[in-house]
Amino acid sequence: MSPHLIRLEAAPDLADQVYRALLDAISTGALKPGQRITQEELAEQLAVSRQPVTQALKLLKKDGFVQNAPAAAGPAGRSRGLQVTPIDVHWIAQVYEVRGALDMLAVRLAASRRTPIDPALMAQGRHAVARGDIGAMIDADLAFHTALYRAAGNPLIEQSALLHWHHIRRAMGEALQSNLLREPVWDEHEAIAQAVSRGDVRQAERLMQAHCSHASAHLGQQMQEHAPDPSKATVPNLREHVRPATRLLRGSRLRA
């Protein structure tokens, strides 16, 4: 006779939902680099208890997105609290060097296979730009590059490229606050896709090399010129700014 087992709920763990909500807020810049955060404020914004927020913050700290805030003036031993980890421009540049090498390999293989890239991806990106939706712009960028990785026919490219994706999202979230990067990115993506589809390996490589160089240079420049002042930052309305995660907190399924 089979033992009587307790039925497991399919809904994801609440702490994981909170983790994803906060990670999206950090990635898109709703929670700004250097901004101090408290469990109480975050719990109130997400309409949850402090316990899942505490668990989520521990994971975010482990992953490098949250860190101890500088000690405030006052008696020794006073709790410093937490802050969103500032973006290290030099480290982001190194991440882009690795990503650029993977993108070059991907585009070379994809073009040699003459793999068509879905035009709907470009339309998705341009629509996000037209709406001014930074989160959607970042998602569309990931979708385009992921399509290239898959078109290359080597699954290790995608696996390697996505290792640091959330850190790249943070940099893009800051850089895309400026309009200068938004539309040109999709002009470059479309040109790359056309070269890949017609099998022009050399042109695809040239275009991708220029695209990676432009992206890295502009990201660094924008982050330095438009660095936010964390002292003026307040906890945003996360249920409005964090698009996917707010739906999760109302019971929908987690994204992959």
C-alpha cells in the first residue's frame, strides 16, 4: 500500500519570489547602486512579512548584489544596515570582454550556418524603446543575444554568456536611463541579424565587434557621467516598477 503523502503546492517559495522581485529592481535601477535598504521598507512595498525579505537579502548579499552599508556616525557597534552594491565599472568592462568574445564566436557559427534570426525580436526591442520601458529593453536585448547563441548550435556559448547576465543587466539599467543608447542598439542588432541570415561571416563578425565595442564604451561612459546620488534615493514602489516579480507575488509562476 502506498504511504499517505502530503500534497506539495506548485507555487514557488515566497522568499524566492521576493529575491527575484528585488533582483529585478536592482537590475533595472529601481533600487539604485549605493542606496540603503531596510527589511521593513521592502516588506511593506512587497506586502510580505520580514522573514522572506530577510532570506532574500541573504541570497542577494551572497550573490554580490547587496552589501553592508558604510558605518554611520554614532556609538561603536551600531548596525550599519545594507545597501545596493555599487557598480564596479572596471569589472563590468571585464565582463563585457568575455561576453564580446562569446558573441563573436556565436555570430561566426550562426552566419556559417545561415541561421535566420526572428525579425520579431527586433520589433520587440524597438517597441520597448518606443514605450520607454527600460526593463523591456533589457529583456529584449537578452532575447536577441540568446537567439544568436542558439543559432550558433553550441549550447556552451549560451551557458557561459549567461553566467554574469544579471550584473550586465545592472549596467544596462543605468546606461539606458539615457536615450543615446536605445535606438542605435537595435539598428546594430538588425544589421547583425541580416548578415547572419545571408551567411556573410566576415560582415557579421565586423558588425558584432563594433557592437560590443560601442556597448562597452557607452556603458562605462554613461555610468560615470550619470551615476545616481544614493543619498537622495528612496525605496520605489516595487509593485509598480518591478514588472515580472509583482505578478509573482500575486501567485503566478516563476520565470525560468
